[in-house]
Amino acid sequence: MRASLILLGVALLGGGASMCPTPTPPAPVVKVINDSCAWVKPLSASASDTRETRQEIDAHDRAYVANCPKAALTR
């Protein structure tokens, strides 16, 4: 009889602990900084550049303006 009362008491105490909700920790604050355009700048051709090099520079500068419009306006 005594053993059954002890087992009943242990079961009740153990069951009560699982009924309490566990607090969830706050979500971490993540700040995303987009600096993908910070390392790129427009290029300029020199007089000694070939036609092919000037075309490549023009293509680079067009891609720069298309991908970094805010940075292109400030330069």
C-alpha cells in the first residue's frame, strides 16, 4: 500500500512538471547590410586601349549602372 502511494505521488509530481510550458528564447536580431556594390566602380578607357578593350569597359560600365543604380548616381 505504501509503495503504491509513493509511486502515485511520484507519477503526479513528474506529470505536473511536463504540463508547464517552457519559455521560448527571443529570436536573434539580424541586420542585413547589402554592400555588394561597395567594391565596384566604373572604369575609364585610356587612349592606348584597343577597340575590344573599350567595348569590354563599356559593357562593364553598363552592367555597373544596371546592377548598382544608387551607387551609380552618387559617383
